[in-house]
Amino acid sequence: MRLSIFDIPDDGLQQELVLPIAINDSAKPDMAHVFLKVFRFGKKILVEGTLKISVSLNCSRCLREFSYPADTAFREEYKPAEEIKEEDDQELTEQELDLGYYSNDELDIPEIIKEQVILSIPMKPLCNTDCQGICPKCGKDLNDGTCGCKEEETDQRLAPLSKLKELMKDRGTS
Ligand SMILES: [Zn+2]
Ligand SMILES: [Zn+2]
């Protein structure tokens, strides 16, 4: 769904949307409930809104899929991408890097929402803060109970140390 910036009235545009959002190409889409207000100041567009979605994520410890509820409010400015080309030789200020861009006088609403969803989910999602993860030896999901690898636990604890030693050695030779 694309919104032509010329369709934004002077007093802004309000929209309530339900959009399928897939956070990456392999993910199956989840429905986002969005309330949007879009304002135009010349070529500068201000988008503010709220967003609710249950995102299907894979736990970073046990890899199980779980549902992460995201409920967020956002406010973002967008400038025409064509303007960057004109200012090519100028360095972008930090503030400008924070801006979003649109092209061909159109705002890509699903893309804007997708960005906001990605910003609102954790970098290392956990199905549960107490998630036990999987055993690095046998691959068993330790949330289902312990496995038979317990005797090797001491080796596992020393593993980071030997890795560090290896790193130091590598550094010394290079
Ligand atoms: Zn987990
Ligand atoms: Zn195991």
C-alpha cells in the first residue's frame, strides 16, 4: 500500500489499518494493528502512530518459535530520497541520518510499519527469561529436562577459557 504525498490534506491524514507484516523474507506475516497520522510540510512528511502486533520470533537460546507482543508508539520524519542525490557531495549530518526517505512522491506504508516493528523487537529474543537453551553437545532442548551430558559440564565451563587462549595465540603470531 503506497500513499501519494499529494493525497495528504493540509490538516493531515488519519488511518486505521490492519496490515500483514513479515519481518524478513522467510518469516510468515503477522497482522499489525496500526493507527497512523500523516502530516505534510512541503516535501517533508511527519508520520506518527501506534502499533500493536504479535510477532512470531525464534528464541535465541532454544530456537523455539514463540509469540512476542509488541505495542509501540512512534514518530518519524521522511524526506524525498531524490534530495540526497542533489546534496551528494555534502556530508549527511547525524540528524539527517535519522530521517527516513521516500521516493517517487510516495510513502511505502507497509515498509514504514515493518521498520517500526523491527525496532520494537529485541535483538536476542527469549521465549522466557529463564529459558534453559539447548545442550551444545546433544542438541536437546533443556526446557524439556536435562540430558545425559552432565558429566562434561566442567569441560563446558573451561571451553571459553581455552578459546581465549587460542585467540591470544593467534594474536601473537599475526
Ligand atoms: Zn527459549
Ligand atoms: Zn546434552
